[in-house]
Amino acid sequence: MFAILNKYGNQENAIKNAEKLEGLYFDRSFSNHNPCAKVHKLINELIELTEKYAAQQQV
């Protein structure tokens, strides 16, 4: 699965789509937010940490 996603997937588009989907739900009843996950927030945080770590290694 990873190999297919890595070859044909697009991380930027996936994050944009997830953010757009998240914007459709305004209520606090999270059980009704289907399909909607907040994994993109974790991915964005990991990207930032990876970039920060890479920048520190270049110094």
C-alpha cells in the first residue's frame, strides 16, 4: 500500500482535501464527522519537525 501511495499519491493534495473536508463540519458532534479525520494536522506537524531537524543538520 505504501509503495502505491508513494508512487501515485500526492501529499499536498491529500492535506488540502482533508482541510477542505474538515471545513464542512461546524458542529461539535464528532461522531457525525464522517468521513473526517484530523490526521492531516499530525502530518503537518511532522513535516515541520522534519524540516526543522534537516535545517539543524545543515548548520
